[in-house]
Amino acid sequence: MTSFWVAGSPASGSESLTVISPADGSVAGVTSYATASQVEQAVAAASQTFELSAAQRASALDHVSATLAARRDEVAALITAENGKPAVWAQAEVTRAISTFRWAAEEARRFSGELMRLDTDPAAAGRMALIRRFPRGPVLGITPFNFPLNLVAHKVAPAIAVGAPIIVKPAPATPLSALLLGSILAETDLPAGMFSFLPLPNSRAAELVADPRLPVVSFTGSDTVGAAIRAAVPHKHVTLELGGNAAAVVCSDYSNLDWAAERIALFSNYQAGQSCIAVQRVIVHSSVADAFLELLLEKVAALDFDAQVGPMISEAAAERVEGWVRESGAKVLAGGTRDGSRYQPTVLTDVPSGAKVVTQEVFGPVLAVSTVDSDDLAFEEVNRSRFGLQAGVFTSNIQTAHKAHAVLRVGGVIIGDVPSYRADQMPYGGVKDSGSGREGVRSAMEDYTEARVLVLTGLTL
């Protein structure tokens, strides 16, 4: 049985948790749920005050990055076993986690503060301000199943980088990668209370969210759960990385339609579309729509299901997607069939405007294609969504690129590629129902901390 981590020490609970691989129904591993007393022990330990030097924090983060690199194949195999994603995407996730911890180590070394002269006003002669950021307090990180390592890394790495203790509640469907990460952290010289990894049923998350000793809540998951968390603890600092129905726009000027079709086909279906920035909507200028759609269908048909798509996290998840497609009444040009947890890559046209497959987050391998007669209308269509995470814009016109950046109400605009692109050091997050706050190591470090000003008086400046 795989141990979980309570205040830096291995532990097990009385109720077992068996992790089933969605790929073949085999047992990926067994762990257990933390008991109420173990949760209390973790929170009490995190509530202590730790004074860690930048060298200590950076050294621990460097160790995690190096260890993940040395154990890359083992870690990737574990991700595939518990999550079902194809090996190519599991390897990519490990690579990203290595980078996330490396960036955090670098940021820990330079997270120093700012000097501000105050003698710009005659009344403040001889005064200077030192502005530093200090942890708001212990962080509660709640993570989803679709990136069971790297989305945990995006909670843990910035917390350690700023010296904030963190308690992680991983998704019950995929806790094993997080627990492996805990075992690597246990090899460092971080104080015991700096980290805990607690498998818990989702029904028990509310008790941690409400605990006043955890003033920061960082949640990645569905918009409905995120909204409930925000409503439950309005007095806390809550960062929410929520869902989306990401759009890709193919503009009238864009000539490399083969590239656009290839990228959209792959990243609407990679790891079964279970990514909040998987391409869900494609809005194509009418002047290139016929040529693009023909290429898109060719690229979708050419996908290797086992190597590039893979199963959904459960048969129930695949059944939900199947139901949404059926009830939409859209024209199905490709896919639309299910075998257990395996849902075939699906391309839809003539989708009614109120259908769930365009208004909500499908979180499956489904792509809805529509046409418009101008790029401006395409941008309006992107903004019509209640979500606003990222958008991709295929254009070769620098003016169109800048206009997209100015008018699209999303957290990130990707020019010449799909909205699924993310570099782990860049600010990442959404607007509207896609959440609040930003990840991307430095941005999360700022979210986990608050500014504190020290004014020095009587200086010779």
C-alpha cells in the first residue's frame, strides 16, 4: 500500500483507496484515506511558523526537479497507470513538472523585494521604502485528475519557493503521482510541517476549505465547485483555475491551413480532450472554411487513438460526453461513438447555439466547428462564452494579433497555435467563469504572499 504524507512523515489510514486504471481496468495502486486526526495533525503542523533561507527553499526545489528527471520513465508510467493518458502525454507532463520545480528554485533565489525612493515629495526627504512579500499563511491545494503530477507541482513549487506550508488534497481518482511527489519532498531537509499530501473523498474537502488556519485556498477543477469554494470562504484568499470551452479562430489571412488543422485536430483530442484548454470550439472564416474542414477531418481520421487520444477517466465520463453529443442535435462529421471509457474523436457542425457542447466544458474529445464572415465576428463569438481561459488565433497579420489581444476576454491569447499551449513559467489563468488569480511559478508566488512595507527614515539618499 502506498503511504500518504502527514507533516512530512509517511502514514496510512483505516479506509483503503484502490486506484483503477481507466485504460484497462487494472489496479494501478492502493493507498488509503487520511483520518480526521491525521488531517488535524497536518493542519496543526502547517500552522507553525517556519523561517527558511532562500538557499534551503531552492535546494529542496532543485532536489525535486533533479529527482523527477532521474526517475522520468517511472513517474510517467505511474501517471499513465492511474490516469490512462497515453505515454507521450505522460512523458510531457513529467518534463513540465521538472521545469516547474526548476523555475521555482530559480525564483526562490531572486524573490527579494523592491526599493522605492520616497523623497520625491519634499516632506519625505531622507525616506526610502523596502517592499517585501511575505506568505499569507499555509496553503490548501486542491488538484484535479487530468494532470496528476504537474498541476500538483503548480501548487507545491511556488508555496515552497516563498516558504509557505502546503497541504495537498489530490483527486481521489489519481492520488498516486502526488504521493510519489511527497516521497521526494521527504528526502529534503524541509521542516516536517511544510508539506502534507492527504487523500480524502471530495465530500471531506469542505472541512479543509473552511479551516481558518488555512488562509489560502488554491483550487483547480470545475467551475461549479470553484464557485462553491469562493462563496463558502469569501474572507480567504482564493485562487481558482477553472474550466473553459477554449476556442481557436482561423482567420481569413491565414494560409497555412494544414498546420492549423493538424494542431487543432491533435489538441482537441489529446489525452481524450481532458484539459481545460483543449480546443472545443473552432471558428473559421468562411473564405477558408471548406478547405480547412476537409483538412481537419483528414487530420482527425489520422490520429492514433492509443498513442495520442486514450481513454477518458471513467466510463461514466465518456457516457456524459456521449449524451451531450446526442442531445445537441448537431451534424456529426466524425466520431460520435463510444466503447466503454473510449470515446472516439468527434467533429460537429451545425451546432445549436444553446447546446451544452458549445456553452459548457465538454472535457472530452469533441470539437464544434462554425463559420463566420469576418474576423471581428469570430472574436465576438469567442467572447460570447461565459468562460475566458485561453484562445488560439491563427493569423499572419500583426494588426489582427494585437487586436485579438486587446478585445478577447481571456487570460491568454496564443497567436499561430492552439489555446492548449502553456509554458509553465508564464502567467496562466482565466477571467469570467474560468477563475481568478494566476499560476505560472512567479505569479502563484505573488498570489500566495502579501506585500509588507518597511519605511526607513533619516537616510542620505
